[in-house]
Amino acid sequence: MIEFINDLLMFMGHHKNYWLIPILLVLSIVGGLIVLTEGSVVAPFIYTLF
């Protein structure tokens, strides 16, 4: 997993695709929320936000 992140950062640095950083950041935050709230009481409230 670390290799993939390193390769992705090298790709963005080489091709100057810095606009991908906010997209990847938002996707990782939403994915983390889904993983952390899966099976918890807070899950229905998180899903109503999206």
C-alpha cells in the first residue's frame, strides 16, 4: 500500500497533476467515514449527509 501511495505521489509530481490531491483527499475521508461508522449507531446519520 505504501508503494502505491509513493508511486501516485511521484506520478502527480512528474506530470504536475496537483488538482488530483483534493479529489483523493475527499475520497479518502469519505471512505474512512464509511469504514469507521460501519455497524455503529452513527451510521444512519452519516449516510443522510451524502
